[in-house]
Amino acid sequence: GARENTQQFQNPATPADGVTLAVNTLRGQQYQGLNLQQIGAKWSNGDPNWAQNVSRATGIGLTDVPNLNDPATLTKLVHGIGVAEGKNLAPFTPDVINQGVQSALAGKSVNFASTAPARGTGSEGSSFTPDQIFTRNQPYVRPGATNYVTQLSPQDEQSFQAWAQKNGVHADPPTDAKSDYDMRGFWKALQAGDPKATTAVDKNDGKIHFPDTWKTPYDLTFSSDSQFANANAPTWNDKDQLVTPDGKIVFDDRNRAPYMGAAQTPSYKPLATYYQENYATIVSNAQTVAEQKWPNDPDLQDRYVTGITKNLNATIKAQDESNKADYGAVQAYVYKNNITTAAQLQG
């Protein structure tokens, strides 16, 4: 599957801005006219649980085509996506979600807290320079591929910049020959309706990623899916590892470890340690989910939260050092692997 580092995205300044950004993405051309299951396949990079979890949280059927111009439907979807992906829902009150939805429908710009990180410090945690990355990837570059940045007309460049600002996408200047992603090429394909020009949430970090097609040899996860790659470029296996034809792992997406001659040690904490440090927050999130799923049944709410708490306590007691996960993955784990139906609560 395609992977892409997330340094192309900027951080929304407030939770409401985050909602606006999510709604802008939902209302993009790639999701128009799709039913919930089809939206889920694109949004979650093929995770079959995503659409089911959103459906449970919103009441929208898997084969229903959501009206992406209806504020009430968008409000449900934003909340449902947060629940399905195990996000911390505390900052996303009904007023905040409503504000973000209304801003998106009004065409207001998203405010961002910061610019994109410096090159080489993307979500993979890499500190390698563009030249170091290119040197590693050079044997995998397609013959004749030398220009990795699509040049746009002045009018198209203006449209591209407006799109990037609206969607919180960072784009290197068109004069940057060492850009790690041809974002203008992606945008141009998106405008043309190219089915490859779609974004998805990487299940390993919970963030929106771009497809490999427009990665350049300056990208740490340059793969055979890139239009600039030759037949010997590394490919993704079913363990989300980027592997060369001779079996060498050059990147491990699940462990977020790049290999540049020597593996880097991921900094993630054991799951039990994470649970201990975030116990109150996780239980609070579970209570919020329970109240939203069963607003008129306090007893069912209590049994749901009890089930979550038992799981936390068992994991902490076992001190399972073999399970490592980052914040997003743990939140998703808590939601997807715990009690979700009344039948399960009977135990």
C-alpha cells in the first residue's frame, strides 16, 4: 500500500479549524457521490473496520450516500470519524464541531498553528538531508527521470495555492528541485479526475497520507509505486515494510523506523506505560462514547466503561512490553478492540 510522510500537512490552529479541514477533505471531489463504505475505503486506506465504526456512531448505513452539503450530516460524520479513529473527543464539543462545519460550508480559510517542519524531519522521524536520501534512492530512479517538480501556468499556480491553503497542504516552491513530493503533479491529476490522486488515513499513525505516485527520489519512503521509480525500486509488503528486491528492509511503517545503513530505534512507549500515563483521559473518552451511543441507557453506559476499564487494568497488570504503539494507534486500539455491542457487555 502507498505511504507518504505527513510533513506536507500543517497543523490546524484550533479544534474548530481541524473540523473545517476534515470537512473540506470530505467535500473534495474524490468523495462526491460515494456511499459510506466507499468513502471509508479511500479515507482509511482500505481498513474495513472504519466504515463500520462510523456507521455505528452516526446511524448512516454503509450503502447510504451522505449528503456532503448538509450541516447535520457533516456534523455526524465528523463525530463518527473521531469515534472510529479513537481520537480524543474532549476538545470537539458540539459547538466546536458546528463552528468548524459552518466555516467549511461558508468557504472560510483554515487557520494553521505552524508551518510545515523542516525537510528531513517528517513523521518518520528522519534527520537525513535531501542529498543523503537521494543517494540512497538513486539506484531505484527510472532512466531519464530528472525533473521531479511539475511546473504550472501562472493561473494554475494561483489555483493550486488556493487549494493548498484551503486544505492545509504545504507545498515546496516550484523552484525547489529537491522537493520530496510533487504536490503540483498530485493537484493537477486531482483536477483531471485521476483515480490515483486520492488521500487516505494511514492506519499506522492515524494521519492523512498522499499516494506514492508523486513521491520523488528525495523522499525517505520512495517506492516502486512512484512514477519516477524503476523496476528495482523497493515495494511495500503486507507487513507495511518497504523492501528491496533482495529482501532488505529500507523502511518499517508500523515501527516508523527508516533504515539508512543502520536501523533507528523507535521512541514509542510500551502500551501498558501509555495506559498508566493516560488512564483518566482514556476512561473519560470511553464515557463520552458511551453517552453518545446510548444516551438514554445509563446502565449500558456504565457497563461499557467498565469493560474498557477492565481491559486497561489487565494490560497494565500484565505489563506487556511487546506491544508498542503511538497515541493515535492506542486510541484506535481502545475503540476497536474493546466492547462495542450490548451482547459483549454481558460478560
